[in-house]
Amino acid sequence: MTSETIPSKRELIEKYGLHQAEIARLRKTTRSAVAQWDMEAPIPERRWLILRYQSRPDLFSQPPSGAAA
């Protein structure tokens, strides 16, 4: 698992400047589904990793240095 802090939906909106509609588009889901997420609880890790990948795929295009090929 990741050691970074996983943001809440509120943090995605305030800190990262995403709107619920943008989150829904990145997640390929509906805005109403995103609206059901708890505002204060960390989003599930899998959702966070998918959002990170979809918003910054360049960070995931190559294995980290030192990783086994």
C-alpha cells in the first residue's frame, strides 16, 4: 500500500481544485455517484490511485528507478 496521505473528497475539491463533475469524469462514473462519497473520510486508496494515474499518467509511464525489470 501507499505511505502517502489519501485525501478526502473535500481535499480533492479544495486543495486540488477538482469539481465533483471532474472527479466523476476521471472515474468514468456519474456526478451523483461522487456526490455520495463522504466529504471528510479519505477516499478509498484504489480510487485515489486511479485518480492520480488518470490525471498524471506521465508519472506512471516508466517504472521507478531501481525497480526490477
